Amino acid sequence: AVVSTQSTGLANIACENCSCVLHAGALAPLLRLLDSLCESTKSNNTSEQSLIKTATWLLSNLCQYTDSFEIVKECLPRLAKLIKSNNEAVLRDACWGVMYMCKLSIQEV
């Protein structure tokens, strides 16, 4: 419950202060958390599923509100995994994250 609350807080902060969240080093632990959660999704643990949903939303926010593809390019493999989710909210936010990354990569060309 604490990790879920922290993820929700970071997701809200990322909307307003993405660079602060990224420069504070939050991306690497978030990606490790998602890797761990996605490996254990064979269980129907409601709290884990909720955390995946929140973490995907956070990842999407970080991709949306950053100004550099280079900073968030490590998100792409995780988003590609999350697109296979059966959870509608996870799928939606993962797709938005990929779209934001495409937009960033085009802007940097």
C-alpha cells in the first residue's frame, strides 16, 4: 500500500515537475519495480495489479512531460510489455506512453 501511494504521488508530481522526478533518479527504480511486477503477474494479486496500473500511468506521465527522448528511451521495452496487458487502464496508459515517445523521437530528428 505504501509503494502504491508513493507511485501515485510521483505520478501526480510528474505532471507538474517531470524534470524534478527524472533528475531525482526516480526512473531507474520505477523500471526495476515494473520489471519485478511484470514477472510476478501470473498471480492475481489485486495490490500488485493496482501498482502496475499506477506505475504505468507514472511512466506515461514521465514520457509525456519530458523534453528528451534520450532520458526516457529505457521506458520503451517496458511499455512494449505493458501493451500486452489485459487491464484496460494499463493498456491505455502504455499506448499513450509509446505515443509520447514517438512524438519525442520525431522532434529530436
